[in-house]
Amino acid sequence: GGLDLDRRGAEFERYCVSELQESISTSRLRGRAHPMPTSVTFSTPQRREEIDLVLFLDDVVLLLEAKCTLWPDDCLQYANHRDTIEGAVEQIERKYRAVVNHYPHFQARSRNSA
């Protein structure tokens, strides 16, 4: 079925996790890749961070920022899409630094979210 592009935020993230789990279950990653069922939120001294999707693959932790957007088909939409993607890159870089600098907090929260 198609994806309803009006779904945003937490609902879209749940959709992504569901698709990821289904894909993993029939792949060579089965038993090695484990997506968190929900987003992971943890606090640092500077701010509260929410990571949309976290995937544990062997000894690697993948941090993912989910964005539900339409593929652009004109110049203005392309510019807006690019801005959205660039903003997501800035977000995930900030979240990566927060995880690296405050890993015990992230680890505790991810265990609680499992």
C-alpha cells in the first residue's frame, strides 16, 4: 500500500520502525539488527535530545532522523526539500555529539526504551 503523506512525527516514526523490523526479519541482518521500538529521549546539561530512530547492529549504533516529505517536482519545492534535509543533517550531527559526549545517559535511556 501507499504511504499517507499527512502522517507526521511519532506516527511516521512508528511506520519507519515497522518497515525496518519487517525488512530485517527477512534479511541476513535478522538476529543482528535491533531497532528501538520508539524514539529515544535523553537529557544533557545543554538540552533534551530526542532521536527518532535508533538501530543497534552488532556493535554499531545507528542514529536516524526521520523526515516525511514529498519528493520535489519544481524549483521552490526542491529548495524547501533541500532546506529540510540540511536541517535534518544539522539535527543528527548535534544528536550524535550529544550521544558521544553523554553516552551513559543515552545508554540508560535506550535500555529503558527497549
